[in-house]
Amino acid sequence: MDSATSELPVRTPLADAAETGLKIVVVGGFGVGKTTLVRSVSEIRPLNTEEVMTQAGIGVDETAGLTTKTTTTVAFDFGRISLNERMVLYLFGAPGQERFWFLWDRLFSGTLGAVVLVDTRRMSESWYAIDRLEHHRTPFVVAVNRFDDDVSAFSLTEIRQALSLPDHIPLIDCDARVRSSGKNVLITLVDHLYELAMAREMTP
């Protein structure tokens, strides 16, 4: 993604009244923008495990189409955003490389919901994330991170069809670099979780 100036998040301490922590996982293919999303929305300085990519990764990590990517996450990213004085979202960004997929199942444990980030230049890399979330019956939304050099301009309808997403799963555009856009993704997920909870309550 071309460099751009992001909205600077306000770094705030955790409220003394905070008593409920909600775990959210951000997943997707290699280089899709998971670290960028966590960094842009986190109200604290996010913990990340990015390392400079080296020759050792050639032939191991698929970098086609990622000509500007120089670092990679080797464990997970962690950030935090307060919903109100009592409720806090804890964000975990999972590494996208296939060699780290074994971490995902453990990371999904205790997860309230997930965000699947999609890069339309490498859409097939989103299928594994969707498959694992469906396997774990973890609610999720899909956010299309629109990159500046993406000339395909696929519509959300086309992307939904390509990913075989059911109509009830929210699909939205986003710019992972921009805090307001990242927050909108999380709001969409929280709204989706609320609707699912209400539907369960209404079921006899």
C-alpha cells in the first residue's frame, strides 16, 4: 500500500471502571493489512512482532504482488480500544503466512468475533481464514482493504460472489491506515454480534 498519513489515535489509559474484556481477532492473508489495522485503531501503543523480511523467506512466504512489503508479523499483533468505561475490545492480529496457521486455532479460543481482511489482488488467500472461522463457528465480518495500486475495482457484490459469502455476513470496504475506517469495521462487527445475540434470544 502506498504510504499515507493516518489519523493519529489518541493514546488513553484503561479506565478504572473497565470490567469486561472482549476478544476480537483480525485474520487474513499475508500482507493484507492486519498489523496496519490494529495499529490504526488501538488506543495504546500496540504490541507487534514485525520483523524485517530476509532471503530466508523466499520460496516460503508468498510475496507476489507485495513489492513494497519489507516486514512481516511472526507471532501476533495486540491492541486495545475502549467501547465505554466498562467494556474494552482487545484486538489480536494473526500472522498471515501459511507456516503460522497452526497458531490460529488457539488464537480463536475465547474469541467473541473476528474480522477477515481481504486484498482483492490476492483474494484466494482469504478462503482459509473464512473456512477456519466457520469451522469454529466464530461470527465474523469481511472488510475489503482497498489498496492504492489495486486497479481491479471489484464491487462488493462481485467479491461476495467470489468468496461465496452468505448474505447475512457483513461485507464492507475499508482503509486499514485510517482510524475512522478501522473503527467502522469494528462497529460493524459489534453490530453483527448484537444482531446474532438478539436473534438467538428470539428463537423459541
